[in-house]
Amino acid sequence: ETLWSGFLIAMMLIYALLAVAFSSYIQPLVVMMAIPFGTVGAVIGHILLGYDLSLVSLMGVIALSGVVVNDSLIMIDYANNQRKNGNSIYESIHEAGLRRFRPIMLTTLTTFGGLTPIILESSSQAFYLIPMAISLGFGIIFATSIILVIVPCLYLILEDGRLMFLKRKTVQRDESVLE
């Protein structure tokens, strides 16, 4: 129970920090949408390697959340900077995907590579760390593959929704002026 409340507090803090950084209440949700995919990857890793989920696994998932948020964050931040430079929404997210692909992949591969010796360890001393390493390692591999596809799509969907809202607001204002 304490672990879940700590996780919720951490998520609220991450959301608050992202909301301040982006000056938006919606964009942090796009960044944080990758967290559940990391959890799915952690579960898949446990199934593939034949380990049961444990409390230590859940601690690995919580640690994974921070890494996954970082990967999404650098993509969205780059796209926002491109928008400020005058690029269209599509050009901005496309450029972010191209320019941030390498840093995101390097983060993922170095993290997984660093965790691989722990995952493959067979000594009894590492027995308690292996589930955490599995959660972190497989979670980040799975989440990264999703981040590179889903986050740009969500970013474009968010912009479409914003434009629809502004268009509807403008049409309503124009109709009230005509009356």
C-alpha cells in the first residue's frame, strides 16, 4: 500500500514538473502515456524469463517510469522548440523523431546493456535484484519501441483536438456576432 501511494505521489510530482516545463496541462499527459507501456514490457520480460512478479519487480517498474518519461520528454521538448522556430506541427514532430531517435535509442540500449549482467546472473546473491533488473530492462526496451511511434501520434492528435476546439470557439463567436 505504501508503495502505491509513493508511486501516485511520484506521478503527481512528475506531472506537476512537466506542466510547469511545458506551460501546458495536456502535454504532460502525452509524455506520461508511455508509462503503462513500460509496465507491459516489464510483465512480458518476467513471463519470457519465467520469473514471478514481486515487490522488487514493482520497484523496478517505478524506477522505469522515470526513464520512460525522460525518453518521451526529450522528443516532445524538441518538437515544441521546433514549433517555436516556426515549423509546422507535422514538420516539428517529424524532425523530433529523426533528431531524438539516436539519443533515445542510446539511452535504452545502454540501460538494457548495463542491466543484462544482473538479469543473466545465476548466483544466489543476485537473486533478489534480478526481478528489478528484468522490470527495468524489458520495460525500457518495450516502452522505447512504443514511444517512437505512439508519442508522435498523440502529439499530432493533441494538436488536431486543439485546432478543432479553437475552430468551434471561433464559429460560436462569429454566430453570436451575427445575431
